[in-house]
Amino acid sequence: MMSKQAAAYQDQPNDGKRCSACCMFVPGDPSHCTMISGVISSHGWCKFWEAGPNDTCS
């Protein structure tokens, strides 16, 4: 796991790409990511974004 800063995480989408459409996103309350430490927003984005069904890649 890495920090939000190391992943260039932001709380808003980037060019239509958002965490909720990323294969590393794990929906829940709170939502998290298999790569980034801590709670993330489904509307966020990071430089490791990869399209795919939720929680199917790491």
C-alpha cells in the first residue's frame, strides 16, 4: 500500500476517470483501494487508475 500523495490521489475525477470505475476500488462504508492507504472517494482518481470491475486487480 502507498500513501495518497505517492499515488497522486485527488478527490475528484480526472478526464472522466474515477475510482468507482477502477479495478482497484473496493466499495463499502468507507470505500478503499487495494493500492492506496486510507479511505478514498468513489469520485476520486490516482495515477494508477485502471479500468475494470471493482476489486478485480491489485
